Amino acid sequence: MPKDFLAGAKDHYDVVVIGSGLGGLTAANILAREGRSVLLLEQHYKLGGMATWFKRPGGNIFDISLHGFPHGMLKSCRRYWSQEIADSIIQLEGVRFDNPMFSLTTSFNRVDFTELLTTKFGIAQQKVDEFFTTARSMNFYDDQAMTTGELFEKYFPGREDVVRLLMEPITYANGSTLEDPAITYGIVFSNFMSKGVYTFSGGTDKLVKCMEKEMIANGVDIRINCNVEKITIANSKIKSVTANGREISTDCVVSNANLRATIFNLIGEEHFDAGFVSEAKEVRLNNSSTQVYMALNEDDHVDRSTGDLLFSSTAGRFKTDLLLSRDITSRTFSFYYPDTRPNKHDRTMIVSSTNANYADWTGMSKEDYDASKADLVETTLDALEKYLPNARQRVEHAEAATPVTFEHYTKHIEGASFGTKFEGLAVSRALPEQITGLYHAGSCGIIMSGWLGTINYGVIVANDVENMLHKQATSSV
Ligand SMILES: Cc1cc2nc3c(=O)[nH]c(=O)nc-3n(C[C@H](O)[C@H](O)[C@H](O)COP(=O)(O)OP(=O)(O)OC[C@H]3O[C@@H](n4cnc5c(N)ncnc54)[C@H](O)[C@@H]3O)c2cc1C
């Protein structure tokens, strides 16, 4: 008999959270801490969603999305998770750029960027200050007519090199383009510029283990290997969810699954207003990624001056669509030195990440797909050679992931790395107006994606849910 992963689960919960990405985990933890009965259902055999890792023989552990996040994570983790988690957040010292326009190393904060822009790029101090002040003052309620491209043109007309410095890391961090609303750039860029780029000491495995410990202490009923097949609606209200064939009653669902999958696959468009459905259909998915995971031979080390995060490109010009091309010219290398996991083996890992289109990786025969992955590994080793001489001999293990891999493990439509484009946020926020008790807390809208964005979105949605449950309880007294 197959194992029953829902054995012992109750028939009713105040809240069911679908998906254990950082947004889902955070919402589940806060609601349980408030005293709500919470069931967390994850279809994969591991918690974390995109915030995940995998192991290979010889003590090699690879992180998928632990490359860098803003300082704001410290406050969010201290408040909504634990001091232990907050205490493991440390700064990445060396962020490097290497492309035909410029090569430089930066601590990636406002002071250092100001210095670079004025001295190396020759921009007037006043212009730089104005740009930072404008970006810093942007918020979600601002006019969304101006695009990021127009913002750059206003402050740095004709300066493709400056645009590259300012935009390349953000495009990599959330897939945004020059055509997206300027606020999506301004908010994320300013978050990083406040104090630099941070990482989690101990790796993603430690983070997720700490989060699991905290959720257990707060009473979340955590269930892995539980695929939610359906959310049932009755009279425009949440009635139940069905996972692994079992129906569980609830008044409230927080879906951390892909926004479009939640609306069209788990619920069905017949439960929403026609106007809402057409708006939801217009929501574009964000791009996906490819990655190459490389482990250095035991006892081999990379010089620390190589940097922690290296934005490398051979493209003469910076164009966001070039970053998605199968013909890869831009790669972001993350170097994980042995102190990434201080108590583990003395191993160095390198992960190369590139934004990618799902369409470029589907519809192939198995042979073609495998050959394309092998080619991705080979071309990445070639590119790494510049920063790690004799890379081929020094790397003992290398393998690749594609948009199809991300789709497989997280069920994100088309393997979208950062959920949906900006218009997804309004649709996500409008769900409770369509169906009482239905919420979504997961990557969407660029500013609500990435580790910090999704954790903060989990907090916002947990507060919405708490308010709704509180109102329901007081109105029925
Ligand atoms: C290659 C790559 C690199 C990245 N690098 C960075 C980085 O350096 N810094 C950063 O801040 N962010 C980075 N990100 C983005 C970041 O990882 C994500 O934005 C964030 O982790 C997403 O969290 P989420 O809450 O939206 O949930 P997700 O991680 O998308 O998880 C959704 C969860 O829902 C589950 N699920 C889906 N459908 C069902 C169902 N029907 N039933 C049950 N469970 C279901 C999935 O299995 C999954 O666990 C990167 C992402 C990728 C792919």
C-alpha cells in the first residue's frame, strides 16, 4: 500500500496553505503563531520551493536560489521567524562585474555605487544623488506609466554602460526588463542599495530546517508529498481542498502555488467574474532560468578575490532580451567558499545562473534535451575558465538544470523563476474579493518575488487572513 502522507490529519483546519515556498512557509508560521490551526501541504518531498538545495556524493551540496538578497531579510526574519535565523544572515563582500564595457568589484551599496558612478563613469554627483533619491522614494502606489528604460534615459541619457551597471543585477535578481514599470526597478534596487547584498550562512538546508523547527513549535501541521488537486468553492466561499485524493474542510486557503495555476487549474474560471478572468488571463509569467552546478575537487580552493557574485558577460551591448537567449552571453557565477557551510566538508561550489525562456527547452526529444544540457555544461566550463584557470580539470562534478527542471520540482507554469510579471500583483490581491477566504502569497509582481519579496508577501497575506478570521469570529458572536 502506498504511504498515506495525510495519516492523522484533521478533517478541518482554520487555514490550509498550499505550497511551502518562502511565502507559504511565512504565512503558515505567522498564522499558527496567532493560534490558528494551520495545515501546510507541499507536493514535493522537501520544504522550501525554489529556496532549495540538493546533495551529491562526496559532501557536495548545491544551493539553487541562495545567491543574494537585501539587508531587509534580517528584520523580516527576526520579526516573523526567529533570532537564530536572523543571526545567520551575513553580508557578501565581493560583487563583481566583468563585461566588454567595464570590469569592477563593488560592495553594492549606495556609497560605493555613487563613488563608481562619479569617478569611473564620470556622472555628476548631483545627477547620481537625484537618481538615488527618486529610486528610493518609489512605492507601489506611484504612477506606473514610466518604464525603467525611461527612468534611465531621464537621468543618464545615452549611457548604456551606466544602464548595464544599474540594471544587470536586477534583471538577474527578478527577471525585470527595461519595459517594466520603473517602480519595479526602483523598489528592488533601493532595497539592495540600502546596505548591500546578503546571504545565509549555513546554506538553504540550514534555513529551511530552522523554519521547520519554528513551525513545529508553533503547531503547523506540515505535510510533504501532498499534492493539492482541487480547491472546492461553495456559494463563492472556500469549502475545502483535496490533496492526495482526500478532501479536507477549511474556511481559508493561502495558495503559494503559481498564481495562474491557482486560478485556472486548482479552482476553475467558472468561479470568478468574467472581468476578473480576462484580467487574470492577461497576466504574463516571468522568465525561467538555467543553472550549472559545479563542485571543485576536494582540497582545491578558489582565491577569495574571485568574488562571491560575478556578473559576467561577453555581449558588447546590454540588452535584456539577450539575457534570455539560448545563445548564452551572460552568466552570473555564485562562488560558495567552504565557509558557506562552516561545519560541513571543506568544499567549494560554483553555480552559474542564466535567465532563460521555457519555450527554448521544451518539445525536444529526450536525446536532444540531454545533448542541450550537456552543451550547457560544456559552454559554462569554457566561460568559467577565464576566472578559474583549468576549470575543466578542477571541477569534479557538473550538471545542469533547465526551465523544465524548475517546472518539474515546483509546478510553476513554464518553470517561471519569479512567478508572474507586475500585473500579477493586482490579480493576486483581488482574489478575496472574488471568493471569500481565498488568498495567494507567492512570487508575483516582481517586487513580491525573491527571498525578501516572498517572505514579506507572506507576512502581508497572513495579516489579511488573520483580519478576515477575526471579523468572521466577531460577527458570528
Ligand atoms: C535559479 C533561481 C535563482 C534565484 N536566485 C535568487 C536570489 O539570488 N535571491 C533571491 O532573493 N531570490 C532568488 N530566486 C527567486 C526566489 O527563489 C523565489 O522568488 C522564491 O523562493 C519563491 O518563493 P515563493 O513563496 O513564491 O514559492 P515557490 O518557491 O515558488 O514555491 C511554491 C511551492 O508550492 C508548491 N506547490 C505548487 N503547486 C502545488 C500543489 N498543487 N500542491 C502542493 N504544493 C504545491 C511547490 O512545490 C513549491 O514548493 C531565484 C530563483 C531561481 C529559480
